[in-house]
Amino acid sequence: MTTASFIPGLELSRRFYLEAVGPLLDQAAPGVTYSAARMGSGSEVLGFDTARSADHEWGPRLQIFLTPQEATRHGERITALLSERLPKTFHGYPTHFASTGEAGIGVMRATERPVHHRVQVTDPGAWFGDHLGFDPRPGVTTADWLATPTQRLAEVTAGAVFHDGLGQLAAARAGLDWYPHELWLYLLACQWQRISQEEAFVGRCGEVGDELGSAVVAARLVRDLMRLCLLMDRRYPPYGKWLGSAFARTPQASVLIPDLTAALAAGDWRTREHHLARAYETVAAAHNDLGLTAPVDPATRPYHTRPFQVLHAERFTAALRARITDPEIRSLPVTGAVDQFVDSTDVLSHPELSRAATHATLGSAPGERAPER
């Protein structure tokens, strides 16, 4: 790569569409209606890419969406045309994504033809189906929401649409922008439930001399608090690599980061518990500020008769569930969406596995689509 300065990936893809791909489409397929976007996987879609991101498998990428009929008729021809006529490099970045296979790192070679570009030509239904496991354009069911990891939802609602000739991407993305209100209440309740289930263990592990176990529990609770703050701020929590970066953008971050950091760095359980208790009270106060429920006392307290300071976070779960009126959502177990009860990268990275795990956990979820025959 010879570029003098780093170009954020989303901006690079936008320029690639405007300066290279779009003009070729106008020449090769005049009159064909299409949309162009950069969505899906990649740190640049979420806005977290840096110069480090460009050290492998890096270059301009985008999707070209056609109608299903036009995709069948013109897709292969457009893909081939782009391979033959796209420049080998663009603003100093390679457009050729063939890997040399060295140490598993995709080293780009920009001297070959055809160009193995990453302009995906597809139709919206096929792309959404592959990425989410369902097509949101007809509507999003409760089962769809619960079976879709927040990372995937973030990847579809972030990024950018460069051109929407089909007039479908903006509406589909708007429909996925955030959960329906009562489902949001339910997911917040489930996140508080996760905290309630382990908040006493920091002290209990420490009391028996298991400082390592106490630290592990504390780390889990810190992660759950970070995800809770993102949900409270109506932001889809990303996967682990970018969770801290996303959390830092929440309104609570500046107050919480010192205590969360101190809890993780603490060498003894009492110090760890002290900083977690302060964090609990901060998040509890933020919950009350949202006005989603009647005020809940944000103060921590002893864990029954044991000398451990906790929030009793289940109180927030109960308050949120009390505000849910939809009988289908009220009937759901307090397990939440798939990434609130599954922590496997392999499952969360494959929509068919995420949906199967959700079905197995919830049974026939409300609004579940009938299987295709």
C-alpha cells in the first residue's frame, strides 16, 4: 500500500462507488435500477477502523443490489465486467483481494487480471437472508429480533447507503433501527437479570479465598453493565473487539470507566466489590432517568444476611416487566435475545445457528415465521 495517509474504510468505499463502480455501471447497464451500499462485516462499517485495520484484507468494498430478476439476468456479467475494468489500485489501496496465503494473512497482489474485487452484486432479499437469517422488508417478527445478535443488527443499520435506486434499503434499515418499545423493555429486563444472578458471587468467591474466581465474575459483570448501558442508550452492543469502543460513546461512560477499570484491576474482593457497587448505583440512576418505569431505589444493600454489597438487580427486572402489556412478550422467559444467553462466536456468526439456538431456548417464539415448504 502506497497511500500517504489512512482513509477510513467507509469513505474509501464511498469514493470507490462514486469514482469507479458507479460510472462503470452506468456504461455497462444503462437503465438498470440498482442500489449501492457498504453494510455488513468490517470495522469500517461500525466506524471503528484505524490505520491498523489496513494491514490485511483491506480495500474498498460495497454491495450492488438489483431486483432478483435483474440480479439473475445481469449479476454475473456485471461482476465480470468490474473484474476486467476496475483499476488495480484505488487511492493507493488494492482492489484485488486474492490472498497469497502467507501465515493466513490476506496479502493483496495488485498486478493480476482479473481483479478479484469485493463488489458484491446481489438482490436485497438474498443479502439480508444471508446476513440476518431473514428479510426485514416485509416486517420483523419477535422471533427475528430475538434470534439476531446485536452485532448483526449493528452491521445492517450502520455503514452507509450511497445510492438507493430500488428505494428499499432506507426503509429496511429504518425498520431495524431499534427494537419495538416493549421488546426493548424485555431485553433491558433480561440484561438486569443477568447481573442479578452473579452480583453476589464477587464477594462469595473472595470470602473463600478465590480471588481469581472473584475477578472472573467481576469481569463478567463489567461486561454485562457495559452492554446494559448500550441497550439503555438504544445502541446495539457490538462483539467483544469493539464493545469498549462503543461503550465509551455512551452518556454513562465518563463516570463509569474509572470504577469499572478499578474493579477489574483490584487485587482483593472488597475493593472489587466497592467499585462495582458504585457502578451499579450509577447505572441504576441512569435507568431511573430514562423514565421507563416507576423509580427504583438505586442504592446498593447487603445480600440478604450475607456481608456482600449488591444492587439486587432483579428489582429492575421486575419493574421493567411490569410495564410490558403485550401478552406474547410477557410470556417470554427471562433469557432475552440470542446473545444474552449464547456466548459462542461460531453460533453468533451464523444466522442459521443463532435461529436454531433461539428456537431451542424459547420454543415457538411469538411471531415466528412459518417454515417454507
